[in-house]
Amino acid sequence: MLQSTKLKSILIKDWMRASQNKQKLYAGKRRRTLEFEAGEHGILSNTPTIGIVRAIKIRKLTLKVIGRYQIMRRIGPVAYEILCHNIRQTY
């Protein structure tokens, strides 16, 4: 009985490892980095960072994206200066 339990435990660990490897492979294929250059256009997302519980309740009424903006320059790895209706803003 002890050997069968040990074998089942090893078998379950192997299945879990195989399943995790499949999920990791699938997630890695779909993941991509987004980088923009000056002059390109991008969409600004309206994702809430605070008050998420409230945002989930009224998700139907919230905007998913704000609009399409021209990128003026790259400031950091994820920070860009965009042109917004003739007003420069940094996000």
C-alpha cells in the first residue's frame, strides 16, 4: 500500500510538471512586448489602478480605451510622451 501511494504521488507530480510546462509554453507564445517609436500611434488604455472593486461592478459603463494618440518621444521602458489634442502629456 505504501509503494502504490508513493508511485501515485510520483505519477501525479509528473502530470503536474507536464501540465505546467504546457501552460508555460502556451503563455510564452502569446506574450509579446510592445514598444513604440516617435511618430507612431498608440491607444491609451483606461485601466483603473485604485477602486478596482467599484470598477468591476460598473464595468459595463466604463471606457476600455480613451483614444488613439501620436507618440512624441520615448521617456523610459514603459513611459512615452504623447500628443493629445495639441497638448503634450506624459504617461
